[in-house]
Amino acid sequence: MTLTARLQGTNLYLIGMMGAGKSSTGTALAQALGYQFFDTDVVLETVAGRTIAEIFAQEGEDGFRQQETEVLAQLAAYRRLVIATGGGIVTQRRNWGHLHHGIVVWLDVPLAVLEQRLAGETGRPLLQRPDWRQTLADLVDQRQPLYAQADVRVPIAAGDTVEVITAQILSLVDERLRADAPANQLN
């Protein structure tokens, strides 16, 4: 039985810090599984008709998080999706109810790699300050215990390609499903 068949339409939710590569990896993962791909930030911007930065500026982080939860709830109603979530989606307890209807995959990227990837980016509202590196480190510290609740943890090194990460996810998800399945359902 293939991994796609074993998944039986179960959604995969990619969580992790901004800059972890959830969107690029999610696209490749969806293609490998024959699933559709959605990025909650892109869906939210489309629905709101504004950028994430504009939503933060006009409604603050609380307003953004509320809209993010609504998008997640709508996507969670469907099957056969790979969904890249915003880095802070795990901070809202109610979101875990949606996430746990699928398989939660944590893309665990070291802080130094995140700093390299995010240096000079202007579209990240939480990092628009002179001490952005310290802000990023604080966010990693706050969120890591929440990310650790994922079903699957994928450690990512600086040089890992999307293809390598996708293969690693497929393997780890397969291992997880095999570990959770009764012996007679593995064929």
C-alpha cells in the first residue's frame, strides 16, 4: 500500500517558524502525494484583500490571528490537502483542534539558519524592528514547546534542499502511520 493510500485523505499541516520553508516544501510534498497545496497566509491575503503586513498594521496581531484561525477552520474541512501554516498558528489553542484532525509536521530549522534566511526581508511584521534577531530568538523560544507537540519532527540543516526535506517528510510520516496502524493494515 502506498503512503497516499495509507493516508486515506488525511491532511498534512506544516508548522514551524517563519523562514522554515513550509511553503516551498508544502508545494513539493503535495505534488508527491497527489494532494492540493494551500498556504494559510496566501489564502488569508486573498480573502482579506490585503497583505499580512496591512492586516497587522490595521488590526494588530490579535486581529490577524483571528482571521488566520478562520482560514484554518475552512481549510480543515477538506481532505487531501497539504497546508503550510503561519509560524504563529500554534500559539492559539483553538487551532490545535483543527491541526489534530490531520498529521502535524514540524519543520525544525536552527535559529542561525532562520536568521540567514530572514535577513533583509521586509514582509515579516513581527521582525520589523532594529532588534529583529533578538525578536526572532524570543519567538523561537516561545514557540518551540508548541511545535514539539507535532506528530512528526523534521530536523532541517542549512544545506537541505526541498527535495531532501520532502523525502524526509514522506519517510517520517510513513513511519508514523506504520507505528500507529494495526499489523493487518500495513500491506
